[in-house]
Amino acid sequence: MSAPSTSLPAATPVIAIHGGAGTLSRASIRPEQAEAYLASLREILQAGQAVLAAGGSAVDAVCLAVQMLEDCPLFNAGHGSVFTAAETHELDAAVMDGHRLAAGAVAGVSRIRNPIAAARAVMAHGQHVLMAGAGAEALAREAGLAEVDPRYFSTDTRRAQLHAARARAAGAVLDHDGAAALATAPAPLDEARKMGTVGAVALDAHGHLAAATSTGGMTNKRPGRVGDSPLIGSGTYADDRTAAVSCTGHGEAFIRVSAAHDVCARMAYGGASLEAATQAVVHTALPAIAGTGGLIAVDRHGNVCLPFNTEGMYRGHARVGEDAHAFIFR
């Protein structure tokens, strides 16, 4: 299935990434902590930027960026993923090609080293869009993707966060990074404001858009819970006619408003600009149902928007031929 072709003006290729909304508070974060996150974001942006500069596709760029985010223990995806209430890992990921409206996603996997690669394998296979659990892992195995012992995803930081959540008897804790264990101040994080997802969106030299998202889920979540990240239209969406979007936040709220697709729908059917559409979703639609988080988006003209309604969001962008820019707070 292909999106109707349109004559697109030439735009400079660009990539944007996020490492989750909700961060260490500005008051408690140490300079070295902030720089660790910013340095990782810049490195990943530069890698994606290099793909685009060499004429690579938006799909290649976003999948590389998300795979690097999965490999970095600072973020809640891949290595460094949070624990479920059963002290296991359940990982989700999705990718969408805005040129063909092709998509692939996996949910509840625990042995695939890079879930985003498995999501891309589902998209390449073409028969289905979303595969879960053992079926997704079997498809990844057939595709020759690397498998790991589930302990690969574990870190001392994540285990400590699970035990702390249990001790507080606070139920599920939204989380995305290893910041709690890195901070020296007591209770450095408001556990209710940390959302765990990574993602990337890009526009390539051919005018094509793509989006990719990956997550380790929620600390102390009920096993089997699936959030918005692998759901096409909720946490991930791309359409060359409008925009590419990757979300991060309280997944249930993003599912209820179909957040990623809503951005594109506001543009396609209401004529909204990327900025107006993303602001409406993040600051109106989500808060109306107590939804917190943010998203990153790029449109077919190369405009980039990175809105969020939390204290911060690990994020950045890089245009080909320009410096990479990374941010945490407003």
C-alpha cells in the first residue's frame, strides 16, 4: 500500500530523537548527569545524521538511532529496560515507513537484543503488522537477529527501582532511564512523572518520512501490559503526506487519543501546521484525560517539533550540514 505521490519541495534531511519524557528534576540533576545524557543524545543524532547525509533512507536512520538508544543503559529500552512486577522484562517496539505506509511492531519480547530490528523484520516480512511474544521472537530468529539471555536487559539500577516501587507499595511506576541510581540526593525523581520510551523520526533526501519507537515498559507493571509504543497510530506513525511522529508518556492516555495519528489527521483534514497539531495533542487532547508526556515530529517540509507537558524530555535534532542539538529541559 502506498501513499498517494505528491510533489514535495526539496528539504534538508533531518532527524530528531527522544529518550523519554519526564526527567531528573532541574533542582536535583548534577552537571555530570546532564552531560552524560546530552553526550549520548548528540552521538546518536550524529550517527543518524550521517546516514541521511550519505543518501540513506529515513527508515535506515531512525532504526539505527533507536538501536543505539536501546544499547545505551541510560534509557529504558533494550539494555537497561525496567522490570515487570514478576521481575522479568517485556520489550515493545515499532517502525513505520511513511512512503509506503508500511509498518512493523513487536510486543512483549524478552530475548531479542534489539526489538527495533525485530519490528523492522516484521515490516519487511509484510504479512502482519504486530507480532507478540514467542511468535515475534520466532520471526526474529528466522530473520537471523541476535538473541540474548533475558538477564542482558537487567541492570542494578533497574532492579533497585523495582524494589523501591515494591517498598513504597505505589503500584506501577512510569520510568525511562537509569537516573535514580545515578543521583546522590534522596528521592531525586518524582516516580509519577517519568515515562520510559525512546524514539526517532526523520525526513530523508528523497522526501520520505519514517518513525521508530522502542520501550522497556513500566517499572512494576502487570506482566502482559502493552503500552502505546508498538501500536501504530498511538505511539508511532508516519505518512509522507503529513508527518512522522514518535511518542513518549503514559501509554494508556496516548492509546485513548490515538496521539501519533491524531497529529497527522489534524494536518491532513484540518490543515493544521505541524506546530499547531503537535501542541494541540500534547497540551489539549492529552491533558483532557490526565495524560502526561510528549512527542517528537517532523513534517514533509523538514519542520521539527518536540513538545512535552512534563518538566523535561530527553530530546534532540540534527539537520544534515548542521550541528546536532540536544536538550533536557525547556
